Amino acid sequence: MTAPRNSSRRLRSLRYSSEKMEGTGSWDVLEWTKLDPASWSSSFSNLDCLLDSERITFECCGVILINTGEVGTLLLTNFRILFLSEGTRDPLPLGTIPLVAIEKFNKMVLKAQSSRHHSAKNPPKRLLQVTGKDMRIIVYGFRPGTKQVKLLTLLFLYISAFLFEAYMVLLDSIGVILQRRSLVDALLRCSNPERVWDLYAFTCGPSKFGNTNPKERLLDEYFRLLGKSSSRASMNMIEDGSFAVSNDFWRITDLNSNYNLCQTYPFALMVPKSISDEELTQASTFRAKCRLPVISWCHPGSGAVIARSSQPLVGLMMNMRSNFDEKLVASFCTQLSGNKGAPRKLYIADARPRKNALANGAMGGGSESSSNYLQSEIVFFGIDNIHAMRESFSRLRDYLDMHGTTSSDGTSSFLRHGGWTWGGGNLSSMSASVSLLGESGWLSHIQSILAGVAWIAARVAMESASVLVHCSDGWDRTTQLVSLACLLLDPYYRTFAGFQALIEKDWLAFGHPFSDRIGMPNVAGSGSFELPIQSSSASSFPSSPVRQTSGSAASQSPGSSHGLNNYAPIFLQWVDCVSQLMRMYPCAFEFSPTFLVDFTDCLLSCRFGNFLCNSEKEREECGISEASGCLWAYLTDLRSFGGASHAHCNPLYDPSKYNGPLLPPAAALAPTLWPQFHLRWACPVEPDAAETEVQCRAMSIKHLEMKKGKEEAERKIDALSSTVESLSEELRKERNISRAARESAKRAIKERGVISRALQSLGCKVNFTKNGECTLEVEEGPQKCSHSIPQKQKDVAESFSSVSEEKVCEALLCPLRAREGTCRWPDAGCCAQTGSQFVGLKANFEAFDKLSIYDSYFTAE
């Protein structure tokens, strides 16, 4: 049995799908086995794709992934659903999803369309639809295998064909129901843990991705904002409270170190220096959830700040006031530098629509009045609440599933098998699709958030004004606006380290309820998030499974997060806004869209503990940082293998060009779908179609390689140049020595000629041989004495002086001198005569040697 090899095997309707699958044998083998967790299946226990401490609990062979028509094996582990391709046994990304990333799943029954006579041969198909929090909808198809047929083959001998077929249909239906029910039960147990400790993050443990204390990183970020970057936080500093440093305007207070002031705020708060801790305590009572106004970011030059809080408790008549709150808010309006001490302006940005803010007054909330807060102006951004965002996200997922190339519905996509195509000229279908996208409202919400963020950044950067941002509770829309404004104003937050610091400060430390918004268990236990289960029966495949969400309320548990209306993709919406800014400023961010996708997947999977629980207090009570791994350490480890060429790094990043605030104009705030995230499941070709980034990354890698080669060549050239220079210097020295030797040789030749002529004028003849020997001949009468004088590094005068100092110098020139030194004719007196002549010759030579001999005295020979 093999998986379908091309997209033509994907079928247009379930009836055709059933027939084709039966024809190819894809439905023939299905074996469902419940495994003991202590003893895995030997065939799958050694898979390379399994993570540390990941164990297989169930397996099912012969499952069909309806989205793509592929056949494979479905494995259920304590962390995820693994769908392995038939034959290769490689995980298919579309069919593999972490358990915590499942929003809901439905049991569906598809009744085959067949004639009355053949209805017994076509039993209903049992399907399981899994809806993920990451924009995908997966449909698995189940059918009983041939095992039951083998057991009941003998019955055919005793039962008629018609009765046998009906009996087999009944057994098949029962088998499918039991198999699918087993999977649903297993999913409920694995994907809905009763306690936060039952998550895979704690089963795996810290491993090699240890998590340092996030409190230290928060203090380090505070120190950076206050201009105290030289200070480094430590656990000793946190324990003894010595982190309360300050600058001219702001200070860090430990008033909330035990979370007595506000349970959803961090242990350390940055507040105005002029406000005491007692005044802060009084001011907190005037804000919802005691989330008083505190500083999130301050401009290092102008002194402007971005502050955050929850709504004020002004009441229905909007007449409640607090002097402590008004004084605290007014302290954000420090004097403008270089403007004769004029106070700066304060903007109070309410993220809600005005009508919603007024409606909150009935429950004791409301909004500020500019008459009570001096130098202030109230602005409403009109951003909807979490319920509207949840519905918008669901409609967007519905749109993508309907019109995607890998839709869970094989008949509703406009882009499949040439039935409904964009190129077919069907303008009505195009208009309907665009209308559905607009009706989802997702892009409109993104635009509203971006417009508010751009407005805040412009007020701070251009007017040096301070801005106080709040919504109702101050942990959803407020967090989105404040963190995005910091991202625009501070280039540090557009780096890897800064992006981590921004999320840990504004999202984690300031108490965004991740467990409630993403749908994870919290420290309260007893399953705060329960997956809704739906059952549906239809004669044909539903046009879009997502459109059944209206009927899910009846099946939701009263204690579920959905039932409490707390689930909302607030953080996913923020990440989408970051991707829109990256699209507008592709060279301003150190990280790439791929990094955002991988980061979001890690968050939704709950593989690491960074985003568990609802507040810093809860994470500290659970000891999350010590008991689980760190997402940031994992991402850093991934980048360490690729360096600057890793997929998480932006090859276009230019920090020198974008070293200041980003102030996008209103005309540029036109968001589009984020292809890498929104379209990766419904239209997997589209994200890959953005191959410009891939090609750019390849070119960047080649550029780095060429740059390294150039640097290496330059180093070799420098080494060769230095070698050539040293050799040239040595050659110059050798040339100088050679030139001096030639000049010395020329002088020696001339002097030799001069001396030779001088000696010849005295009656001596000097012969110089080629081998350097000198022969002196003295002619006296008929006899001639010839002696060989060895050539040394002495001039001729020294040679003669050395001879004259010896005792035998008188017989040296005697023609009768024997070889042994005796005279053959001692009585002739020749030796004395010769000696006297030599003495005279020596005296003449010494006198001649004292003369100055110039080259111009003699002519060339």
C-alpha cells in the first residue's frame, strides 16, 4: 500500500473519494492498537522525530489525511499527534500538531451517496476533524481493516451473500466507532491535562535549554532604561532589595516585591521619583485590579515616557476622583528640557471605543476626564475587545479553509482541480471571496492597532509628550499598544535580545493572562481549559467545518476557558502586527518572519514553560523557570549552528540606517495577510512563493563566503607584500654591497696598475695571476730571482714590510740562494749587495706610499 503520488489523487467529494480509495486499497488496512505507555510499539519507539521524554501512547495505521489524500500512520504521544507518511515514515507537517495547540475537535459521520441496492456496500465514513490554534483544520479518515474479514470468512459458507454483506457493514461501523472513540478519549486525556504539571514542558524538564531567572532580566532592562547599563542584576540583589536605583526623574521600587500591591504586576515597578510608596499604594485603589499607572518605557533624551495602567474606577456618573491617582499621572509630565521649563503634554490613550468605556461605568469603571488631569488630552482608539477578536480569528480561519489549496473540504476551494479558479473569469466568486475576507474583520483590527501605535510613537518622538495607555484591565489591548510603540521607538527592541526583553517586560511581567488567552491549564488545576467536542452527521462533506462553531456552545464544559469566554488570539494578533511592520521596514529588524513563525509555534505548543500561567506571581509559585526549558535558549541554540546565515536572521538588516524611531505614515498602514503564518497550511505554495527571501538569503550566504574569501586573499596579499618588501630591502642591500664591491675592485685595479708601474720604474716586475698569486722579479745582471708572494687581504707595502722584518731578507732576492735557504756562493758578496739594494728599494717604496695618488695622475692602460 502506497500513498498517493500526485495531487490528482485528491478527490472532489467524499463519494468519489471513497470510491477511489477503495479502488486503490487505501482503506483496506486499518489496525488500531492501544499501547501501554511503559512498553511502546517496537516499530515506532526509535523514531528520530521523537523529542526527549516523548512517548507514544496510541498508534493507528492506515489513516487517511483528507486534506491531501495521503495515507499514513497516526501516532498519539504525550506531546502531539504525529502523522507519518506511508513508506517513508517521515512526519507530515500538516497532519502533525501539538496537543495543546488544538483548539477543538469534532467527530463527523459522512454518509456515502449510493443507490438503495448498494447501500450495504458503502457504510458511513467516520472522520475526526481537528481545529488548531495556528490557523489549520485537519481531517483524519478512519475505516476498519480486513482483519475482521479474515476472521469471518467461513461465515460466507453458511450465510447468503446479501446477509453477509449487511453483517460486515454493521461490524465495520461498530469498529470505526470504537476506534475513533478510543482516539477521542485519548485526545481528551492528553490534550486536556488537569494540572499545569501534567504538560509536556515539565515531563521534558529544563534539559539543555535551562532557563535563568526572568526577574534578573527584567531588572537589567530597567537598568538600561534608566541609563544604568553598567549595573547587572543578581539574585542577591533581588533578595536584599538593593535594586531600587533611580535617575533624575524615575526610580525602581520594590513595593510589589511580595505582590501585595498588585498580583498581576511584576515584583519591581518603575515609577516617578517624586511619588512615594505610600502614595502609590493609595493610587492603586483607584484602578481596576489595582493596576496603577507605572512606566513601561522612557526616552533617554527627551524624558518622555510611555506608561500603562487599567481603567480608572470613576463609576457610572463619571464623578469619582482620586487625588493620589491624579498626582501620579501628573508626575509623568516632567519639564521639557531646553524650553524654559515648560511642562510637557500628557496624552491618555484609551484603547476602547468610547461607547464601551462609558458602558464600563455601569460596572464601576470608565475613563478619565481631561478636566481632572492637567495638561492632558483623552484619545479613544476604538479597538474591540477579546470576544470580537476571537470571532474575527475564527472567520479568518474559515475563509482560509474554504479557499485554500489544501482545504479540509475537497469541494469548496476555488483553487482546486480547475472547478473554481481565479483565472476562470468568474468575477462573482472573486468578489464573494474578497467579501468574506473583509467580513472577517481581522485586517481591520490589525489596521486599528497599527494606527494607534503609530499615533503614540509620533506623539512621543515628535512632541516629546508622555502617553498613558489603558483599556479595561490593562493586560490585552494595552499590552499590544505599549509593546508595539516601544518597538517603533527603540531600535534595541528590533534585535533578538531586545525582542526577548520587550516580550518578557510588557507581556509576561505585566501579567498578560497567557493561560486563559491561549487555552492552557493554570495553577488553579482541575482543567481550566477543556476542548469542546462536536458530533455532526451529514449526507455529504460539510462545506466548511469551521462554520459549525455556532453549535459548539452546547458541548462546552461550564468550567472551560471557552465557556468563560477567556480564549482569544491577542498575542497572535500582536505578532501579526509585528510582521506588518517588518513588511513596511524590511531592513529595520534583525530577525526574519521565519523567526516569528517558529517563535509562535513554540509558544502554542507549550513545549517550554516561559508562557505558562497568567502572571509572574503564578510562574514563581510554580517554579516554572527551574522545572521547564527556556524557549529563548532553544531559539538561540538553533541560531548558533547557522550564524548570520540562519533562517531566523534577516539578511537585509541594516542597523546603521534604522538607528532611530520608525514613524510609519497613515497611508502605509494597510495590512495584508501574513503569508508565512496565515497561508502556510491552507496555501502551502504561497509562503514558499516568497522565494525572494530565500534567494536573498542564499545570496547573502554567498556574499559572506565571498567576503571571507576576500578577507583571506587580502591577508595573503598583505603577507606576500611584506615578504616582497623584505626581499626588496635585502636586494637593495645586496645591490649596494655589490656596487661598493665593484667600486672597490675598480680602485684596487687602478692602484695595482699604479703600483706595478712604480715597481717597474724601480727595476722590479710584479706579475699577478688569475688565481690571486703575485710574483715579484728583480733583475740584476744576468741572474734573475723570482719569488711567488701569496695574495692576501693586504696591500703591497705591507707585504714588503713583512719581508724586510725577517732575518733572511738579505738573501731573499739573491740569485744564488738555495732552496733550503743557504747561499751557493757565499764568498761572492752578492747577498750583501742585494740586501743593500732591497733596503733602498724599501725606503723608496715607503716614501712613495706616503704620496697621495689620485686617479687623474695616470691614464688608463
